[in-house]
Amino acid sequence: MSAYDNVYNRSLTDPAGFWADAAQDVHWFKKWDKVLDDSRAPFYKWYAGAETNSCYNALDIHVAGGRAEQLALVYDSPVTGVVKKYTYAQLLDEVSRFAGALAGLGVEKGDRVIIYMPMVPEAAIAMLACARIGAIHSVVFGGFAAHELAIRIDDARPKAIISASCGIEVNRVIEYKPLLDHAIELAKEKPDSVVILQRPQAQASMVDGRDHDWGELMSAAKPVDCVPVAATDPLYILYTSGTTGMPKGVVRDNGGHLVALKWSMKNVYGVDAGDVYWAASDVGWVVGHSYIVYGPLFKGCTTILYEGKPVGTPDPGAFWRVISDHRVNVLFTAPTAFRAIKRDDPNGDYIRKYNLDSFRTLFLAGERCDPDTLHWAEDHLNVPVIDHWWQTETGWPIGANCMGLGMFPVKAGSCTKPVPGYDVRILDESGYEVEAGKIGSIVVKLPLPPGTLTTLWHNDDGFREAYLNHYPGYYLTADAGFKDEDGYLSIMSRTDDIINVAGHRLSTGAMEQVLAAHPDVAECAVIGVNDDLKGEVPLGTVVLQAGVERDHNEIVRELIQLVRDEIGPVASFKIAAVVKRLPKTRSGKILRGTMKKIADNTPYRMPATIDDPVILDEITEALAALGYPKEHVAA
Ligand code: COA
Ligand code: AMP
């Protein structure tokens, strides 16, 4: 048996023993009464009765343990030309002072704090400061518009919101404050305080009595110590796309998250304390939470916080420059970043300009990794390229080639094997396991391991409904895929209407809600169509209200702007068409899957229940006018 097999089997046969052992590696103010409390199953609790603090485990413990002068965080920002380095001692000082500032604003244990910030170190400082005083942070990605932010404000009801005057994209400065002010105006639940980091690129106007300047607060702030919290207390809420316009508030606890992430650093990523770890993502996504901020710091690594893109800041050598400048050992990003690099530097010429001696492993996740991208990266980088699979809900990988447990041979298109802790099964519609090689619904037998979501924020019923009711006793991943004869997992597609755009998870249902609100639109459908760079992009089809005779191009322009204004630029909604009718079943269900197949040039069978097959010809024509299917997409 391999090291992986031993560890994997024990994690399933004796989960309590396995995770009790892993928990020896972290600091507890009080040990648990029970490792796995199943008294309220299917709501499981890890480390019930224990007390800890996530910030203590990320910072204080390392300062006390001899890493005070080691770099904890390196901020590298090609868009501003700034590189700033924080040792563990310096980061602890900033965090404990900002925690003091938050406490001074009346933020207490259990209060929520929304963080709407660009990729600046203050975003990580704010997260850790919340953890220090037991406040629950909820980070909202900067590419979301005011309306999306307002939805999250109303759900989380934050005591304070922390933001910055602006974010910086490749070609423009995006003022955050007008977006934030508008979101607060839209929200029913107003925060007591707002803290604004003024950046030199834009000056935010402040609201008297409510808004505070980050710099001023910090110069007056007194550092505060860590507040012990229950292992089962929430550390953060992270909203992620669901099937409707209402995002799901994934709740992460303190104790399980701490143990699982620290365990994953060595066992999944193969890194030790002192290594340099870089997740090229954004703190607004789960990857940023787990592997820019918490995981590397729990482990005592140096983490890189990068405010830039893989290309255009300034060129496709950006990633190699960062690896070489900061002696990065492990890089984690999304395949889309590599498709962008490969597009601009097909022969990998920029790679050869830099010294990549320190670089050991590349991890890819966030979307399916196409074999072309995998092989290109392998050929040009000469390091193992590891596709691994996880979700906002799980917070850490479900399927991976665990580098700390002996690497398996890579099979392109597969994320390798289930990670210890996850009992992954592939089921058919009736709940029976399918044979090797057959596609089915991917589920995880309960209990989920520590670190995974404990519920949805103030919505236990929604948690059951979305994840647990479909197959009792199992967590529904909403991904479809198969296991091959060697036990390798391949993740093929979502089973709901979530699409993956440049590694970002978006709901077509939410976009449909926006389109349907346009006064000229009678009904609509949004599908994800294949895209060479972003993997998928949304494409909208709308049927107009009877009697609307306006120019269709003008309506399409308005629809595109509407999605940008309501959801945000991150939706990448840029293609839409007015059609006469939408294809439906006789019971009125829109045949989105068939439309997607036409757009992607995938063979399809005429659905037996289709109401009127002629409509498919009309749709085919409308898609052709938009350039779909694209010539390069294989039939
Ligand atoms: N604030 C405001 N706007 C933002 C933003 C932010 N934080 N992040 C992205 N946007 C905007 C972009 O400027 C773009 O606007 P545009 O339509 O005016 O061009 C839009 O949102 C879409 O962004 P994105 O999908 O990221 O596309 P892009 O063309 O800017 O970049 C890639 C494409 C592939 C280079 C980019 O997606 C990337 O670097 N991906 C890396 C992978 C990653 O971060 N994955 C996350 C999970 S691991
Ligand atoms: P998110 O919650 O934003 O992390 O998105 C999670 C979803 O992204 C998963 O449910 C999958 O559909 C997809 N995904 C993530 N990683 C992979 C991967 N390695 N292979 C295939 N799909 C992936």
C-alpha cells in the first residue's frame, strides 16, 4: 500500500482519530470535548467544546516560535509599481493594531464585517484582524457591482464595512467608494461604520460620522490580543453563486478550517514552514481565503499577494518575474491564466528570461483543466503540474494528486484521487453507485471532513435543500464526472446552472433575472458557451414583449450594460441576441442544454419532449449570426 492509501483509508475508517491526530499540530486555548459531534447530524461539528483563535495560529504562534523576522507576506503590485514586505512580527503588529481599531469602532465577537477591497495587504490585515477579535468577516470580490454588494450587506448585516478608494485593473482605475456608497444606499441594513483605505490613485469622499480613514485609525489604534473563540464559531461567511439571484452564504468555522488547511499545506501541496507559496487569485474568492491568507500563514510560509494579471502587467512573463523575484516554491492559479499566457507567449520565450530554480510545483484549479493547457505548462516549466478540484463550499481540495503523500502519475483531464477525508462516490439518478468510467453525480458521503461548510448563513433549510436532500447521507457537489478503474476522478461539468468564467463561478440564473427585468424583455435564457480563453462565457437570448419595435442592437447594448451594472464586470456578459421564440419542452421548460450544444457544436439528440422543433432552426440561425458555433470547436 502507498502512503496515500494508508492515510486515505484511515481518514475514512477512523475520522475522529485521524483528525484528532492532525489537530495536535495547531494551538488550542482549550482542547475539545469531542472531535466529531454528530448529535445534530447532518449538521456535524468538528472539535466541539474546543477554543482557539485563527489569527493566533496564523501570526502570534510563529512570532513566539522563532519566525518573527521571516517574511510572512509579500505584496507585489505591478499595477502600482509597489513591492512591500512584511515579516511575521510586522504583520502581527499591523493586524493587532487594526483589530484594536475595529474594537474601537464597537466591533465585537460574532459581529459581521464586510471587506470590499482590491488586492492590497490591508485586505489580508482586515481579515486577520476580524479573526483576532472573533468578528466574522465576509469578503466581497471587487468585480461585483453595487447591487450584488447590497444583497450581501442585507444578508450579513455587518456592523462595519472596510473598503478602499479604488482598485486598479490593467487599463483603468476603478473607484470603489461610489460603488460602496450606492450599495449602502440600496441596502436596508446600514453599517454603523465604514473604514476607507485611501490609495494615491483615487481620493474617496467621506461621509461624516460614518466613514473613517484607515491611516488615521491606525495611527491612533492600540494593539489588542486574540480573543478565544469556540472551534465551532464562524470565522467567515463567503457568498458564492447559487442557482438564483440570491448568493449562498457559505459559513466556515474556526477549528475545523484551521486543522484542515494546515494539514493540506504539507499533505496536498507538499510545503513546509519557511517555503514561499503563491496563490495567484483574489482574496474575494475562496482560493484567496484559503491559500493567500490562512493556509500559508497557519503553516508558517511566506505568502505572496499579487495585484496584477498573468498578462498585460506588463507582459506574459509577469508570473515568472514574481517567481524569480520572491523565490516562489509553489504556484497555484486557474487554467485560464495559463491559457492567457500561452496565447501571448506560445513558445514560452518569457519563461526562459527568468531564473525559476526555486519553483517546484504548479497547482491548477477553479475550472476543468484542458489537456492542452496542462501539457503546455508541463513542457515549458519542467515541474509537476497538478490539477486539483474543490469548491467554495469545501474550502480545500476534494480531489488532488497529494504531493505530500507520494505523487501518482498524472493523467490529463483528471484531478487524480479523492483527498483524505473525502469519501467521494459517483451516483446515478436513483442513488446507486455507477461502474468505473461511467459519468454520474459526484457526491461525498457524510460527514464531510473538517474545514468544509457547516451551513449557509442563517439558512439551515437552504443548506439541506441545496446539498443534503438530493441523496440522503451524502453531500451533493453539483458536479458531474467519473472515476476510472484506477480510482482517478474526472470532473466534467456542473449539474446546475452555474458556469465557470475565467475560473470565476457565476450563476446564469442570476443573469436571467437581470435580463428579465428589462422592460422590453418577455422571457430569456442565458447559457455558458465554450471560450478559448475563459473556458466559458455567458450568452443571452431574449424574446421581446409583443409590440416592442425598437432597434435590436440597441436593446442588446442595454442588456449588456444592465448585467454589468447589476452583477458587475466580472460576469463578462458581452454576447446576446434577440430571438423570436425560445425552445421549450411541452411542459414549458427552456431547453438550455440543447441550445448550449448547438452553440458549442456538440452533437445532440432532438429532445423527445420538444414542443416545436422548428424553433431549434431559428435558434441555430440566431447563434450563427453571433458567430456560434465557432469554427475551431470540434464537432
Ligand atoms: N475589480 C473590478 N473589476 C474587475 C476586477 C476587480 N477586482 N476583476 C476583474 N474585473 C473586471 C475586468 O477588468 C474585466 O473588465 P472588462 O470587461 O471591462 O474587460 C471583467 O471584470 C472580467 O474580468 P476577467 O474575467 O478577470 O477577465 P480579464 O479579461 O480582465 O482577464 C484573465 C482574463 C484570464 C487574465 C483573468 O481572468 C485572470 O487572471 N484569471 C486568473 C485566474 C483567477 O484569478 N481565478 C480565480 C480563481 S483561482
Ligand atoms: P468555486 O466555488 O468558485 O471554487 O467553483 C467550484 C466549481 O468549479 C466546482 O464545483 C467545479 O465545477 C469547478 N472546478 C473547480 N476546480 C475544478 C477542477 N480542477 N476541475 C474541474 N472543475 C473544477
